[in-house]
Amino acid sequence: MDYLVSDSRFSSVERDESSNHSTKGHGSCNTTGRQDSVSTVYFLGAGASRSAGLPLAGELFKHIAEEVRSGVDLGTKESWERVAAFIEPSDKSSLGRMLSSENIEVVFTMIDLLIQVEATEERQHWQETINTIRDLGAYSNPAKIPELPDRDEVISTAKMVRRDLLELVDHFFGWKHFQFWNEPERLSSLCDLIVDAQPSDCIVTTNWDTCIEHILMRSQKWSPCDGYGFPVKLLHQGMTDPIPLPSAIKWLETIRSIPVLKLHGSYGWRMNDQGKIWLQSDGLLQYLPITPGSTWPLHDGNESVLGRVIDNVHVLLPSFAKTIDNASLAAVWRLSARKLRQARKVVIVGYSLPEADGAMRALFASTLSSEVRCQPPHIVLVSPDPNSQKRFEELLGFAIKHQRMTLEEFISIGKA
């Protein structure tokens, strides 16, 4: 896990540190007016939620399997059986090695590449895709493929498995969402991290979980009406006729939310037949801590019958081939970029900046680097991993204060 932290707790960090960065050679620097500046952006990766009992990407399959085995949802068990059979093949070809890779991003990338082949009919393109899969599988040192698998069978199975994975991810994070509602003490470490967050701050995350929503809503610092970076019209009781919200929860429409911008989508996000994201009532809205200990029958005005189809679960799987093909999600990325450009402080928790994540590297380079910022934000690296510091410094182009400690150690020092 890696933690990049810029926070008032680090009083030892010299305040004039960023002023020592020369602006010569930076070309055209973007400057931000004081009225538009963002105090702190917290960028949260999977490691940030680990303290709440959630897995890192490489642990997700194991945790899903454990939840499925302990549950009673027959449909979910059948989905997992199909996925397990697909990702644990008996053959030892390059394709088989890729499917059984311990790197979850390689597995999802392979599935996405296989599905993309459906658009081509020539066997040559099928061969090129298999070669690409072989190249991505350097982790497992694959052997030469003796013969190509049946194209139609593999593609058909890959599409089914991808749908199964979306259902499993939705089921897993839905269960965690309920646990956070029922046992908020699970979120204590993350709560301590953002306890001082204000409306001028912002949360940007690659996580599908709802940890931050639970924490901020209990403090009345976040509402689903505007908290995700796109407008949501909440209806009470009915889905067709707008019924005013009861006075007990009228604050949902009036609060100034700390934005929670979810770059990879979220549990409980769906997409209607017009391509708009809406929030699922049964699950997400039902178990948000609007009034702790009770639930409210709320619905999103953008909800539609078509949006109930499981294919419309709106999360981006951890694939090197992921695309942002939805206007609402693209708007979340643009708003995230603007918040990062305006930030005076930046907190990056639990994200290690892997070489293969081109989209995220481009986001950081275009918003925080010395090429685009005349005065870089205050950034301190808090991580037991020295390699993360090097990756961030090479990308951003300036030195970062390094504190080698975990998130829990950082919070413990902050409380002292």
C-alpha cells in the first residue's frame, strides 16, 4: 500500500518548500485564482479501504469466493462457478496461463481483449489478439500456443464471464455497503483520515466501495443529490410522481457536499436507456446513513426499467484496456482533473501508480506535474515502499517529502 499525504499534521514540512521550485522551462503554467482553489484533494486507491476490511485488487477473487461460499444466493454461486472454471483452466497454453494469472488486471484485460475480437471476422485478427495476450502475460512466462482455441466459444464464454464478474462485484460490495451501515466502527481509520475535510476539499477515488459516503454522510457533509459530481433528483416513495422529501431528511437537498468523485464508477451506480447514471434504490440509497439506524424509501428520478439489467452495473473493471465510454463518467473525470489542478494540498492514499495504468498517470501528469503547475501543491509521501516515491517523483518532476509509515501509523501519530 502507498500513501501520498499532504496534510496540516506535517507541521515540519517547510511552507516555502514549493516556492523553491523554479518556473523556468515549465512553458505555459496554469494558474488558479484564489476564489477557485481547492484546499485539499484526497485521492484514494484500494489500499485506503483495506482498514475497513476490503481487499486490494489482487485479493478480490479470494474474498469474493469466501463470501459466495458463506452465502445462500444460488445465482451468485452459479456465477462464481462459471468464473472459476474460466480463470482456472486445465490447459497450460499462453491463454490458460493468462486466465489463471494472479494479477487480476491481466485477467480482466484478457477478457476485454477477447470480447473486442468479436468486431473482427478475420482469423488473422484473432491471432494478433492471442499474441497481444501472450505479450501481456510476461508475468507467467507463457509457453508457445500449440493451436488456437475455438474463437466463437472463447468469445462467447468471455462475454458471459464478464457479466458474471459484474454481478459478483456488485453483490460483494453491496454486502460491504450494508455492513458499513450496520457496523460503522469498521470505518474508524478512514474516518480519522478525513475528519477535518471541509466543503472546499474533494475526494477523488478509484474505489467501488462506499466507505467515504458513509463517513461524510454521518457528519452531514455529503448528499447523493450533488455529492457524486452529477445531479441526482431524489424522489420519496414513488418513482413516477415527484414527492417532496420529508422534513426529517430535507437537508439532503440543501447540504453543500464534499464531492466524492469515483473515476471507476461505484457500487449502486446504474445506467438508464439514455446513457445517464442513476443510483440504485434497493441497496445503495436504502442503506445510506441518512438517519442512522433507519432506512428511507428513496428513488433516483433517472431510474428506468432498462437500468435494472445487470449489464448496466456501472463500474470499470481493473483492466489495462478499460475505456471511458459514458458521458456522465467522462464528466466525473473532467471534474476530477479540475479539482486536482486547483488543489493546494494533495493526499493520495493506497495507490501505487503502476506503470501500466496509463489513464491515471496521464491524469496526474496533466494536473500536478511541474510542467503544468507554476507552484506545485504541498505533497508528502507516506509509504513503507520506496519505489512509489520514485515513480511519483519521476512523473511529477519535483521532490516529495517521504515519511516511511503506514496509514494506521500516520493516523496514530496525528492523534498523539
